[in-house]
Amino acid sequence: MKKYLSVIKQFLRFQKPDNLKVVVYCVLTAATFWFFSALNKEYDASVKYPVEWGFDEDKYIIVEELPENIQINVSGLGWKLLRANSGLGLQPLNLKLTDPATNHRLPGSYFASQVAEALGELQLNYIIEDSLLFNIDYRVAQSFPIYIDSVGIDLEDNYRIVSPIVFDTKLIEIEGPRSLIEEMPKDTFWVKVVETNIDSNFDNEIPIQVKYPKLMEVRPRTIKVMFEVAKFINQTINLPIQYTNTEALKNIFVKDSIVTVHYLVQENFKDSITSDSLVVLADFKSVNKADSTLTLVLESNTNLIIDPYFNFPQVKVYYNE
């Protein structure tokens, strides 16, 4: 125990300001000498060598981000390796490609001699990556006819489109990598209306959306789309059933004379619907003898009514004994 107390006391003596400065100075001096001594020795190390790419950008387009460097193993003095690892003094390797869309690989042997020459006093041992991979494609442009995705238009509840959908551009041109352009349907380019809960007449610029926005340029970038919408309400009306060909089958009769019809109508025209707007027919020639029913047929005399239907589309037929 006394031994440990003695060590602690010895340590605490160095906590005095003057002694502490001396200790720190000695440690820094020793570290500095060691550091500079180490930098003057030979080492092997992996280094990232920067590269620059050169090709006809009017003819070709980058599909995936190009590598910014290559991994190499070199030998040299420590301070020179440190300088190389920091990127100082390394002139980027200029890789000029004549037809990058045909071959997407450069073997290490292709640029090894250029790297060795550019390293100066460092010794190139080997290229760590046996190949440098890249993805560059031909730059092409294709025209596509436009179609509006009317089914995908998001309307407020009870609203419907009541006019043709009009747009100011019939064709768009898309420029991008040939492989991606060729995947697209040639006869159709669907444009989606991005607004939601539409409850008023629409007259807006719609952005053209493509699958790869970073790789494709669209001309024009937007189109103007216009259409009218209106609110529809549910209505019901009781109508008489008009029976036809009553003489076709004898000794039969029906008890139903009135039927309820449900329909949708534009709210502004709800008062325009009368009992003459719809006709309910039942043809005795169409009696289903299997279940003794007669199917009702609905005819509309107006284009204001949408989706008319019966709760019970058949009536029962009875036979006289």
C-alpha cells in the first residue's frame, strides 16, 4: 500500500504548472523527432490516384457516376507517401475515351505506364483494381405522343369531369441514354395530373415526369392541361312501368306498376330532371320462365343523368289458374 501511495505522490509532483510544461515539451519534442525520423524511411502504401475523364459529351452521356480515382500500391519515403495520400502534387490521370458506349471497362494495364510516369519519385508496385469500370451510353433523343392519365385524376368526392380533357402539346421530346430510351413505349407517354382533391375547373401547367429525371432531359418540361368538373348528387324518382307486348303471353299478369330509379345528376341541373327524362320498359316476350320474372329496361331521354339503376331490376310474373 505504501508503494502505491509513493507512486501517486510522485505523479502529483508533476502536476505543478512548471513541471507540467517541461513534461509536455519533452513529449512533443520526442514525438517530433520520431515522426520526422519515420518519414525518412521507405514504406509500401495504398494510394488513391485521381482520374479525369474525357469524351464527346454531345454524343455520349454518363449513366452511372464515374470513378474519381484508382487504387494503386506504391513504395517511397514516408513523407512522400504522406504527400501523395493527401493528394498534393498528383496530377490527375486523363483518361480519354473514343467510344465509351461500346466498351465499359479499362484494364489496369491500359493506364499503368501513365501512372508510373506521373508518380515521379514514388515507385508503382501494382494497380490494386485490375479494371476500371464505367457506364457511359450514347446520347439520343426520341419524340413521344402524349396521353393524359384521366383515370388517375384525383377529384374531390362527388365531383366528375364534364368536358373533354384538352392539352396544348401533342408531342414531347426526351433526351437521355439510348438503353433507357429504348425501354420506353414508343406509342404512348402518359402524363399524370399531380394535383389532388380537384373541385373546380382545371387550367394548370403539369410537369412532365420521367423515370430517370437525373439522366433524361424533357422538352417541353411542362404542358398545359384544361378540363371542367362539376359536383354530382344522388337522386331518386318513382316511375311507372310501361309493359309492352302484353298480348304475347296470355293468362299472366304483374302486380308492380311503379319502380324507384336511382341516378346521379349534376347539382346545377337537378331541377331539370322530370318523369319524362327516364322511361322504364318491360317486354312480356322476355319473361324468364325458369323463375317467372320479367327484366326491366331503362331508357334515358337526357344526357344529364349518370349511372341510373334499379334496386330490383326484375318484376314477378303471375299466372292465372
